[in-house]
Amino acid sequence: METKKIVVHNAPSSIPFACLRMAKDLALGKAKDKNFVFSPCSIQLAMSFLTNGASGSTLKELLTFLEAENLNDLNSAAMKFIETLAGSTRGGPISSFVGGAWVDQSCTLKPTFVTTAKKIYKAKAECVDIQNKAIEITEEVNKWAEEATNGLIKSVIPNPLTPDTVLVLANALYFKGRWKEPFLKSATKDSKFNLLDGNYVEVPFMTSHVEQWIDTFEDFKVLGLPYKRSTFSMYIILPNKVDGLWPIIGQMGSDPLFLEKYVSLYPSVVDVREFMIPKFKMTFYVEASEILRGVGLKLPFSREAELDEMVFGDGLCVSNVHHKSHIEVNEEGTEAAAVTVKYNWQFCDSPPPPRPCVDFVADHPFMFMVRENKSGMILFMGHVLNPLLE
């Protein structure tokens, strides 16, 4: 199959580039020796929520990070996407987003922040006794996360809150989608998956002879797997070489147009000769404040933070951002969730040319993402180094 020429479509991309840089830094840092899943969408919405409590230089820095002109535009985009998640069609993916803010009773929440939380971010905001009931509040937040993610994430805060904690911001994202063309369980077979160290493992591979949406580029192929009755799709970016994953991730985190160039809304429909992708399941946790600082978001974590639109008084800053994501991909589809504390493709009606026939065998490390195609929002992204590791 010919290598596809790169054409930058006017495809929507509503994910701030800083979130892709975060994904790159995590993938090439803390997750370079393990499977990795991360939710840019969850981080973006968490920071959007926080922006409503900011003023002055902190507000400007958050808006710059989120690539938003002003707070109204930011909230409008957030509300539209949250409504998209909640508006799954009958038989389509089940998806939801909820948020929460727990503030110590020594502070008083501003009514405007509470109203915005409920109206736009579907979040509850309440005052609690963190100083005297830190362990109980930790358990409450973790139980909330478990319920909001249908039991996939049971503990987003790994250690009890300390009595000097004043504020806990959290959001939870849940997604479960069935493939438009499910894989037959009877066709799943074990085969070799090559590891970066030269070894291999035997893992279950899903197989198919159904036509697929695949684009071929110089160094990798991109597979699009649409979900049933929805505008959501999973994309798998498969390097041509066994050890070709890291340069692709590096390119994604350094080229703001990477998604527009390579993850097309209109991938090519091809026939397949050999088609295999492994089943996989993973959970990944990270305390993300350091990574956020590294991509330019510094003021919210400093003593100079201006978060006086959230509570009456000053001296409030963000100390930690706990982020935990989970994803499972099998013959039926994808189930995924993330917690952060802090489309039918259309083709032309003219007769198509003869379709090429290609192989897509994901038997070595690859990158994946789940995207809502109308908005361009990336719910989850990550990489698989060994499908046997969770």
C-alpha cells in the first residue's frame, strides 16, 4: 500500500497541546518501562474547573495552558463536551463525567463557584471537616470515584489526606463502548508479542477479515476502530519497527499538528490480509503536579496562587494532582475510566477506486487513543509494551 501523503485536515482538535506534552513526558519518563494510560480530557476538565476559582496572573496562566481566550469560552466548551458524554444514543457507548470539590470548613465557598460547579461541570461542591476527619474524607472521595467509574477505579487518593489539606478537587470520566464491528471470540488466538528487550510473550490476539480503516505512513500505520452508534473511535498507532514507539511519541509531543496530520477523521477503507490486535487491560496512577509544572503550569501550585474566586480569603494553592486511569480492550469493545483529583465517518458518493489490501499486526509495542471525533477531545491515550501486564 502506498504511503499516504500528509494533508492537514480541518479536523477539530480541542485538546491543548500542553496535555499532549504531558502525555509524552509521562510516556518517556515514569511509564517508559510499563503499560500506560492517561486521560488528557480528564486533566483538561479538571484544570478548567480550577480556572473558575482563579483570578489575576493565575487565571491568565490557566487560560494559556488550556488555550482558551476567556473563561466564558472555556466553560462553554466544557459544558458542550460534558453534554456530549451524557448524550450517548441508544445502543451506543455509555459515558459520563462528574466532578467534585471538598473544601475544609475553615473556608467558605463562593456561591458563584458552587453554581458554576453544579451547572457546567456537574460537580458537587461542599464544605467538610478535613482537619479533624482527614481519613474519613479520603475514604469518601475514593468511594465517590469508585461509584462514578462503575467500580473500575477504587482508590484515586493512595494515602490519607493530611489535616492541613484545605481543598480536594476531583473529576471522574467513564466510558464503555462496543465496537461497530465486534470481534468473534472464537477467532481470538494466542500468538507472539515482541517486547522491547528482544524477548516475547504469548498473548491473546483478536483477529478479523472485515474491512478496516487504516492509513499508512512512512514509519507507522494508523488503525481506526469506530464504536457502535457513536462519534467515538479508538485509534492504534503501530510503528513499522519493533522499537519504533518512542520516536513516534516524541514527535506527538513536539508537533502541535501531529493529530491533524496523522489521526484522520477520514481514514482509508482497506481490505486486510492479516489483522491482529492484542487484548489488553491496564491501570496507571500518577501524581501529576510535577508534570504540570514542567509544561508551564506553575502558579496554581505556588504561594503566589490567586484562587480567591473559589473561596473567601486567600492563601489557597494546589498541592497535589492525583490522576488515575484504567482501560480494558477486548472482543466486544472498550471499557475505560479516569479520575483526576485536581463519529460514522463519511465518504464521497462517487464509486471508490479498487481498495488496497494491507496487513495490520500489532505484535509489538504500540500507541492508542480513544477520541470523540466531532470535538476532537481525547478521552484516553497511552501505550502497550506488554499486553500481559496490567
